[in-house]
Amino acid sequence: MRWGERTREPGRTPARRLAGTLAPPTQLVSVSAWQDLTARLAVAEETLRAIRGGEVDSVMVAGKEGSQVFTLEGAEHAYRVLIESMNEGALTLTAEAMILYANQSFARMVKLPLEQVMSGSFLRFLSPADLATVRPLLKRAAQSGSKLQAFLLARDGSPMPVLISIRPLAPRGDASGATIGMVVTDLTEARRSEERLRALSHRLVDVQETERRRVALELHENISQLTYAILMRCDTLAKKLPARACASRTELLKLRDLLDQATEDVRRIAHDLRPSALDDLGLLPVLRKACEQFGQRTHLPPDLAGVRKIPRLPALVETALYRMLQEVLKNIEQHAHARHVTVGLRQQGGLVQLAITDDGIGFDPDRRPALRNRRIGLGLLGLRERVEMVGGHLTIESTPGHGTTIRARIPVADGPVRPAG
């Protein structure tokens, strides 16, 4: 008799159905064996119920070759819900960049219905410039993951800045069936915040330079003139003292020397804050003067053989290059222990370049500022921000024990920007 014909009685559990098909235990099997079989069927029934209810992610089965773990299809439900609720785009690709799976977030990014996203190539959403970068990364994705920033092209052609994270997924079967996991993060708001921060930084630099100019003018026109007037009065008073007042004359002359030193310090501070010649004469005279003063302080006059005559540059560019020279010479004076310094300034077409080289102790530019001299690290960071603010690029070439070269390249308009003062 067939199994189906013996288990049609309604209202009976699988265990009871099986029990109904068995002969009385005294005829075929022992009571203990029958009870063991019934208990196993009860466990199997409970396992099947848990699997149907989604309570089980995997099943371990013992066999001749040891225990094996089998993942259930229903276990993916919780993870699929998680992926669909992400704000980031999530995709699964073949090795040829064909989309096997994409969530709704990615479909919204490219402004297409999900069914039009699936089974197409992911590469169609990239610009030609980004294709050259993404293709090699996808080919290497089976071995290692990677991240890159690119622009995602929506259906209407609008670009969206994104961060693409590529990770290999576990291959199913042989290596040819390997797939690629990808997470696409929208960077639009991050870019906006970055632009607002850059604009704020630009504004702060402008305000700082304006305040420097004001303070320098105050020091030059008020404090310097006042101390100079006191010096003249000291000279006059010294001449009027009687010959017998030698002690008083000596003290007065010492006071005069102190005032002279204070006047020179005020003049130097005002010049460091904002040299008036930078606005009146341009970068080149100020650069030569700064190198001359550096040589007087350190007895290490820079080699200016690489300095060429250039026309007036935009005010922001001249200020950025002067601040770079000022900061780099200060670092050389305090930290480099150099024996030779070279300064080069030249303009070729629409690009102006300032390069400063020393043969000092050097440093590792890739190390974090906290791990090297913090003063140098923060100063170079400020220089980089200032150069990039005017559209330029700062490079730092340095090796411990082999000196340093810091070079700024800034694009400017061809020809003179304004007549030299």
C-alpha cells in the first residue's frame, strides 16, 4: 500500500500519521526503537516549522564526512530588508559589471525605475573620464576591494558626486561565477559642506589680511613715529646735559639705545604683518627684501639665481606666494640646519611657480603633524590651504637627511595683470 493512502486521515500530526502506518510495536520493532523514531520525527517537524517561519538562518547536518552547514534561502530576508532601507546604493555585479541586483536607493540616484536598472551594465552610469579609472578596479575586485570618488550620471545627464566602495563577494562554484559587491554613497551634501567651508576659509583669510594691513599701518604710522620722536628728544636732552653729568648722560644714551631697538622691532613686526611694498611694488621686491633679511639673521643668504622678473600678479596670488616664502624661510631658520638655500620664482605662460630648496635635515612629509614637529605640520597645512584657495597646487619633496623642496604652482592670466608700481 502506498504512503499517501495510509496518511489521509484528517486531524492527525505527521508523527501520528506515521504511527498509524506502523504495525504494533510488538510485531515489527521494539517499543524503545519506535519511541526514538517518534521523537526524531517530532524534532524534524519543529525544525521545519522554524524554517518556514524564518527563525533559522542555517542548518548543520551530521554525516559520514563530518558536520556541514547549509545556509537557507529564507535567511536572506532580514539582510535584504536592511539593504533596501539603506540611504546608500547597493549593487551586486558580475565580473563584467552587469548588474545582478540593485536596491531602490541606487535607482533613485540614477532617476530610473528599478526594472530598468537591473540586468544592465553599471558602466553606463559613469562618465568617460571615470570609466578609465573604474574598469581596472572592477577587474581587480575579485582579489581585493577598493574605494574611489567619481560622478554618477543620472538618466537626465545630471552628475552626482559619489564614493564607490568595491568589495569581492564569495564565489559561488568556480572562480568564473564570482560577483562584486558595491556600495555607492551620495557625496552631494558633503561637497556642499566642503565648498561652504572653503568659502568660509577664504573669507577668514581675507579678513586676516585686512586686519594685518590695518595693524601694520597703525604700528608704522603711530608707534614707530612716537618712538622716533622719543629718540630725538633723548638726543637733544643728552646734548644739553652739562659735562659733569657723565652718569646721567650714560644712562640717557642707554635709554636711547633701548628705544632704538624697540623702534626697529616695531618696524620689523609691522613688515612681517603686511609689508606695504607688497601692495605698492609687487611680489618681486618684497621677495628679494625678505631673502636679504633672512641672510642677515642667519648668515645664510639664499641663492636667488632662479628668481626672474615677472609682471604684477593678482593681489591674492602675490599674498599667497609671499606668505609661503615667509613660512618656509622661518621653518628653515628654526628647524632645517641647512647650509644652502635656493629660491626660484618664474612665470611660464599662465603658470607662476615659486620653489624653495634647502639641504637641511629634511623630514617625512607623509607623517602626521603630531608625529613630527607640530609647528611645521600645521604651517605646511595652512600653506597648502592658502595655495589651493587661489587655484594652485603645493608639492612637498623631502627625505630625512636629504633636504626639502617646497614648490607652489598657481595659474594666472597670461601677460601682466596690472602695471608694476
